[in-house]
Amino acid sequence: MMTDLTTPSVALPSLQRRFEGRALRSLILTTMAWAVALLASVPLVSVLYMLITRGGARLNLEVFTELPPTGFEMGGGFGNAMAGTFVMVGIAAAIAVPVGILAAVFLAELGPDSKLANASRFAAKMLTGLPSILAGVFAYALVVMTTGTYSAPAGGVALAVLMLPIVVLTAEEAMKMVPKIMKDAAYGMGCTRAQVIWKIVLPTGMPAILTGVMLAVARAAGETAPLLFTALFSNYWIYHDGSLAVMNPTASLAVLIYNFSGMPFDNQLELAWAASLVLVMIVLVVNIVSRIFGKPKY
């Protein structure tokens, strides 16, 4: 005798409880997060719109190749300020990046739990909140008073002080993110500590290290206060008479914007808006590049 083995159909409870319990809380929090994100983007979008509409109209080849105008003079540009900015940021990077990465190697690999490492880590975190003008005062006392002149190296030292803690802390975290199994495998093959750091830790953590370096560069490029104490400003090219005159007052985009924004001349105000747009675009490009190359490869 055959028996019916089929199970009776049972109505399953609906899994879509859109307005109950945790689902409702998740929906509310997601909506709030999107609202806050949109609210936070309003100042950014408004600033970019104002810079593009007011500064974009003045952008042309002349502003990148000419010197700043004086008084009632028309035309001109800020080519010397761009060159000075690149030189001083380059000097700052040449100081802060090697020192910061070496410090990060010690903090992450050589003596992570030592008293010196704890003190250095604390000092780096304190420096991240250092007012930028104090970095300018430090560089003024260290370089300007020693050499007797405002200069690009003085500005580079001030910017290096601001870049250093960012490089140290991001590089340390990048090295700590390297999987321990990779280092253990290298030690198991007979590698020394120096070989593990040079061949495993640094190459593996390099994308994240470069991210920290580029973020530090982006911050340094937009600083004004330290350069007022160290590089001051100049209406001339940093490269003239066949040599790089770094031991003279040097122009920068941030200081040019500061100077021109308070002038009563329409030409200078237009140049200030154009320089602001260029500076924002430089910082934006650096941040985008840091995002692209900052993806870990492990």
C-alpha cells in the first residue's frame, strides 16, 4: 500500500520586515547618514562652485608664466608663486619623508614597545595638532635667524615639521598591517631583520606609505602662516640669472592669495581667485593620486 510522502505546504513567515525592530533602526540610521553626508558636502560644493566661476574665468597661459602685478598694473600672473610652492614642498618632502619612514621602521619593527618608541609616538601625535604658525616660528628661529635671510629652505623646514608626524604615523600603521605570516616566512628562510624590513615590510606597505606621504604633501602645499615667518614673499622668479636663488625671499601660492585677497584692485582679486582654484586643484589631484596608489597589495 502506497503512502503519500509529500509534506504539506507550510506558509513561511515573511523575511521582509521593513518597518520592524532592527530593520527600522537600520533604515533610520542609513537615512540620517546620507542626510549628514549631503549636508557636509554643501560647503565643499559651494566653495568649488565659487572658485570655478570666479577663478576659472581668469585662468589662461599668462597667469602661469607671468610675474605678479603691482599696484594699478593690469594682467600678470603667479608663475613664480607656483614654482616657489613646488620648490618648498619638495624641500620639505626631502626632509620629512626619509626621516619619517626611518622613524616608522623603528616604531613598527625595531623597538615598538620601548620607552623611546612610546615617547616618539606620543610626540608625533602631539605634533599633528601643532598650530602651523608655531612651526613657522620654530623655522624662523632655527633657519632665518641663523642665515640672516628669509628663504626657500626656511619655508621647507617649517613645512617639514608639519609633514613629519603625518608621515611617521601613517607609515607605522602601514608597516603594522603587513601580515605577520609573510615576515615569519622570510625569517624561516634565513633572512635577517634588515632583509625582512627592506625586502618584505617596506615593499608590501609602500602603497599605504605613499598615501601618507601624499596627504602630508597636500597639507603642506596649502599652508600660509609658516611661510609668512620663513619664506615671506617675492615678486621675482626663484630661478634667475642661470641659478636657483633659494636663499632669497620666495613666493608661494598660499601667501600670494593672502596678499592679493586684501588689496582694493580688481586685477589682484581676480588673480587671488584664480590662484585659489589652482591650489585647490593641486591638493585635489594629490589626494586622488593617494587614493589610487594607496590600495594595499596584500
